[in-house]
Amino acid sequence: AQSVTQLGSHVSVSEGALVLLRCNYSSSVPPYLFWYVQYPNQGLQLLLKYTSAATLVKGINGFEAEFKKSETSFHLTKPSAHMSDAAEYFCAVYVGGANSKLTFGKGITLSVRP
Amino acid sequence: NAGVTQTPKFRVLKTGQSMTLLCAQDMNHEYMYWYRQDPGMGLRLIHYSVGEGTTAKGEVPDGYNVSRLKKQNFLLGLESAAPSQTSVYFCASSRSAGRSYNEQFFGPGTRLTVL
């Protein structure tokens, strides 16, 4: 079965600083990987996805993530944080097959300091 | 397109009461899902449906029932609510699943409190 690990529950950065949110996955077959963002009191919105094409994936709002098979990682980065980036971020994995499900990590809350 | 909508947005129940959460999608998606979100737990799948008239259990199905009588609607029922079911519930839909993954679109959520 697949799983996702997001270490830590909270990350705080200054406005303009690099954002790095870590995600490691476990899967016995090549996975699809996703980052979702949830703004306060809203549903989840897809930020970006890896589906076995390019390993560096660009998403919305200036975010990107790199799939590294050797490290089983899919870390999310943004060069310069903006106040509007404050939200909860979820990494998720999907491996396909008849009964496969989207498996979410526990989420990381990103705070941005002025 | 409204996308995925959920009603109600908020609800407070007493232990033992019942209620139904309604999810509707206007994207003609085959697959629909119910998740619950709890602090520090991420999203966990309760039940899902791969098409009209079919449902299946997810990771945490106990205490919930679902029905998919129409393709566009997916209902989540709590027959006898318990405080452990206090959570935020999200519905999602996708065009299909299997190996050709399609993005899941999420509704805005229903915040349920069971006293």
C-alpha cells in the first residue's frame, strides 16, 4: 500500500524567503504525486501534479516540485514567499489500479511573517 | 459550472441524532468520494462511488452510509451521530480513476459538530 509522510506540522517563513515543504512517499509501483493547498475555510485546490512526465513540475502561484525517485521525495518549493501563501498544504500519492485511492499526508501549515 | 457543492455548510447535532450530507457535481464525473478531515490526520476516505448505483468502503467507513441514486449526487448519512464524528467533511469528484488518473475536484466542506 502507498503512503505519504510530511514531516512536521507547521512551517514559518518570512515574506520573500524560500518556501520548502517536504514530502516523502512509499509506493511499490511508479506513483502519481500531488500537492494540494487549502486556504482557511475552503476546500482543497490542486497546486501541481507529477504523472511520470517531466520530473520538475511547475504549478500555480509560482510553486514547483521535483520528483526524485532515488530519494522517494516530492518536495514543494517557492523561491519567494508571499503573505497570500499562508495555508495548509497536503501531499498525496496515487498508484492506479482497480481499487487505488488518493492517499493524503497529514498536511503542513505554512505561516508567512511580514 | 458550480463544480462540486455541499449542503449544509455547518451543522450541530446531538449524540444519537441522524443527518444526511448532500454532495452535488455538475461536471458529469463518474467517480465521487467522501472524506473527513481531522487536525493532524490529513484527509481520510470514508466511502466512494465509481458510478451511479454503486458504492464502496474507504479507509474509515464505520458509522456512515452512502447512496448514489443519481450520477450527479452522492449522499453521506450518519444514522446515530457520535462525538467522534465531529469533523469537516469534504466531497470530491473525478472523471475516472484506475491507471489514467484524473484530478479530483473538491467541494467547500461541511463542518459538523456532534455534542
